[in-house]
Amino acid sequence: MYSQWRSAGRTQRGKARSRNEDALLDCPQHGCWVVADGMGGHRHGDLASQWVVSSLASLRAVGNLDQRVNAARQRLQSVNQRLRSAGGRSSASIDVRMGSTVVALLLEEGRAACVWAGDSRCYLWRGQRLYQLSRDHSLLARLMAERQLSRVQAQAHPDARALTRAIGARGLLRLEVLELSTQPGDVFLLCSDGLYQALSHGEVGQALSVGTPQQMVDRLFAMVLRTPAGDDLTAVVVQP
């Protein structure tokens, strides 16, 4: 059913990191792709991201897209509780011992669903234009939306990079879901913040404009690795 989709993924430890806290799932045979970014500075961020990816790796291409989205939500709620228990803290604070972002893409013929929590992103390259499908769950994004601040003004806040949603952050996980129809020529990109923060919107679009998914991933990494690239970086590209 999903043989028409081609994909490629890659993850790499940042130059300033002792271990890679990102994880990915590249599973075209089940129409499912995932990027997870363990929360930096917290205990076992690498383990948290692996748990998130593993929870969705068992998601099979059974049922319609709505059923699969519901199954994904249930699995992520379960891993949220698992991380909460493993972290050993019941505070409502985002500052937890174990946590991870997640962005997942589920596809069936003619339809796509993006499911996320945190600031890992899903992009769509369509008609020579790049669209950011996901909306960051971060204090930076909230300050810009609620206070109508410019990005420069919001970035001046000392906690601008703090997450407002993440797997393992709170007892009740609030996931966001976006569904859309697919078109021939669409290219989807899932990535962690270590990748998109190092590139401009135009550079991301340029990397996705031509080639195979593997060539696109390699182009993105080549661009980022010419920068300091202190954070871990992960990208998954999906193409019809």
C-alpha cells in the first residue's frame, strides 16, 4: 500500500555533545516516520527519545489513517506515562528528568497526518515553496504569538528555548495533529531543532528542491556541518 513512498533518514551527534539524544524512525513499509529529540540537560534524554521512537515502531499499516493516528496517540500517551514514572517526579513543571519531543508523519494514499509535541518540525516542499506544517511548542513561539513580539525580541527572553509541551513533561500529554491531502511531487521533512536552527528557510527549501530523499538528507547535513553544529541533528525526508 505504501510502496510508492521513498524515504531516507540520518542522525548525528552535535559537535558540542557527548552523546546523541536524537532518534528517528524511517519505516516506509508501514507509512510511518518519526523524529524525537531528547530534552537537553535532562537525565537520559537519549533513552527518552529512543522510547518514543520504539513506541511508534510497532505501529502497523492496519486500518485507515484516522485509526492509525488514534493508535499513535495512544502509544505516545503510554510512553508519556512511562517517562513520568521513570523520571520519578510528579511536578507540573516542564523541567523533568526524562523527556523528549516528537514529530511523526503518517501517510496513506492521498492523505497525510502530522502528530507532534515540542519543537521538532515537519516541513512540506510543494510547488517550489516550503511550508512549515508543525507549530513549535516553545516559549519563543508563545511569546511571538501572544505578545506579538518579533523573533529577535522573543529570543532575548532568557527562557526562549524552553518547551511548553513534550513527551514526559506532564501527566496529561497534549498532542497536536494536522491532516492534509497529498499531491504528486510533495516532499516532507521531519527534523530536530539542531538541523533547522542552523539553516535559513531558503536553505532548507533549496536542499529539498531536487534529487532523491537520500541526496536531500545528505545535502541538508552538508549545509549544517559547515556551521558550528553544536546540537544533535536529525532529518527524515519522505517523497512519492
